[in-house]
Amino acid sequence: MAKRDTIEIKPLARVEGNGGIRVEIEDNRIINVEVQILEGPRLFETLVIGKTPEEILSLVPRICAICNLSHKYASLRGLEKALDVRIPEVTDLYRHLMHHGEIIESHSLHLYMLALPDFFGYTNAVEMAVDYGEIVTKALQMKALGNKIMRAIGGRMIHGENPVLGGFGKLPDRECLLSIQTEAKDGLAFALETIEILADLEIPDHMERDTQFLCCKPPHNEYGYYGDVLITSDGKEHPAEDYQSVIEERVVSHSFAKRSSYGGRPFTVGALARVNLLGERLKGEARKAYDGLIHDRWLRNPLYNNFAQAIEQVYSLEGVIETIDRLTTLKEPETAEPNRESGVGTGAVEAPRGTLIHHYMIENGRAVAADYVTPTAMFLDDVEEFIRESGERLISTKTTVDLELQFEMIARAYDPCISCSAHLVTVEYK
């Protein structure tokens, strides 16, 4: 009789939201892997039907407290395309600053508080603080800086109402911007220290396998967190409006989140995808960090997503400094108005965890259709495949406790946002 065993990890610790991992084993072989999204469906695509763009922009940040400005940003881009709202360049700069703040806040939380304890051999950041108090303290200061930027541009730290169709309700004054810039300069020094810390870490290879990557292609041959084109690691480019033919979604019975593939295979989005596909565009200290850390294993090992987030942390801090230099020389923009009441638009941005898509059909000033595709829903298949690869290699040499830690580290490396991912209207059980 075959020997069967099951590893159950519930809840998955140090991630946003309620998830779990189930691995079924038979005769020392992995026969099934499930990354389970245990939160109930979030029916936002249905909730926005019949709503005005202004109402939609208030609703969609509630999808997630951590990624709320990314949802606001993607929604703005989609709605403004649909209604032909043409924002001035300075408004775009304020949105870049807003988005840098969210990236800094989210990456610092994940990198230092959720991921780094694994590499340093601690069960959590509180335990790690006993020996690495300075790192934890500076990490909290970095997160506070991100929150400060989000509050200054968004109007409040979470679910800010200040970004509106065509512009902003109110913009921070010069004193506030310069205060943010000073803190960003201080934070940059710690971010560069982090690069040195990561360079000394030994990263395991038991999960390594070939995969694919996808992200937005920023305009003007620059690195960035938005774009109207999706690029993939096979060298192809796809208009964001064609996302449904690029990202192949399906339903699975073990998860309240859709799954995605590209060309019939799993793929990865997020900092690792962005750095692998766009890293040659980086400049300044971020480029130096990239040159010092990048190597071929980044294409096969999800744990390097933590390193990619550290590079993006440097990039966004430099972006804050440079953007404020520009904003302090420019006049506040006027709010742009819609040029039509009906249309279709797709907004794509890079949330901290990866590519985020908001699609809208507006008729006579109200939504008649909407679709949201979130980063976690895109990379869940890839997480399962990396866990499977790891289990196949380690199962004969590791205890169950050791296996659980390795599986958790793989899942945590992706920094999943479980609340964002749960957007099913129905779940089909077969």
C-alpha cells in the first residue's frame, strides 16, 4: 500500500491576508500542491456597476489597505482613458511621487519585517530586533516615510480620497515636499546598507526552475511602475487593452482566487519580474545596486524577489528626491475634465506585488462593466510549481518542519496580497 502524507500550513504566516499551503505526498513524491486563498470572494467588479467614476474611485481602494493607492492609480488610468481625460505632466509627476511612497512603504514592510527574519534565522521581526535592533528601527522609519508620502498625496495614509479624476483635490505645500525629500535622502543611506547586507546572504537553490516574467513597459525607455504595454520574457509586447488574450485566467476549486497563465504556463510578476525585464534601464545608485547583485539565478529563484524589492527601494527613494526637485519648480496643475461620457479604458500599473489591471466600460457616465486582475492572482500558479520543485528535491532529506519553512519562504518571497486576489463572482466545484 502506498504511503501517503499531507503537509498543511494554515495560516500562512507573515503575509497579507488569510492563506494556506497544502502539499500531498505519496511514496516520497509530491502528488499535489495547493496554495489556498481562504478569504471569501470580494465582489468589487459587481459593486462598481452603475456607479459614477467618482464613486468607483472611492470604492476600489477598499480592495486592499496596503495596495490602496495602486488600485486608485490603475482605476484612474483606466477611467481617464475611457473618458478621454488628458492630465498635464505635473499631475503625472505627483502620481509618480504618490506611487513611490506606496512602493517604499510596502517593500520596507515585507523586506525587513516579513522576509528578512527567515534569512537571519528568526521566527519574526520582534525576535530579530533583539540582535538587530538598529535594522528594525530604521526599517520602521522607512515604512513611516512611505506612509508620510501616501498621506501627503493621498490625503490620508489608507484609502485616501485626494487623487481624483483628472488631478488632485489638494496638493502638499513646498515645506511638506522638502521635508519628505530630506527624509528620503536619509532613508537612501539605509537602503544602500541593505544592499550590502543582502549581498552577503547565501540563497538556497532547491526550488530553482525556469519560469516566465511579465510587467508593464514604462514609456521613454525608463524604469517605472506604469505603462500602456505589457512585456513578457519571451520578448513580446502586448497592448494593455489586450490583457485578456495575454493573461489566461481560470477558476480552481481550492481557492477563492482565479489563476493565471501565459502561453499555457505559469509566470511571475512583481519586483523580480520588473528587475529582470527592465533592470538595464535603472540609473544612479539603483543601477549600481542592480549591477552588484544581479546574476543568472535571478531568472530561476523566487527568493531573489526580496533582493529585487531592495533595489526598487533604492530606485523609489531616488525617484522621490528627483521628483520633488522637479515639482518645487512647477506650478500646481488644474484638474483635467472628461471629454466624453462613454468609452472603454484599461489602466495598468505596477503595484508593489506586480502588474495590476483595471478595465472599465462606461456608458453615459456610469460603469456597465469592470474587470480587475491582481498580481497575486497572476503568480499563484508559479508559487505552486516552485513549492513542488522544492519538495521533490528535499522530501527525502528534510523533516516536515524543515519542509514547511522552505515552502513558506517560497510563498512569502512573492509578498502575496491575498485580499486583493479574491475577486471571484462564482466558484465552480467539479
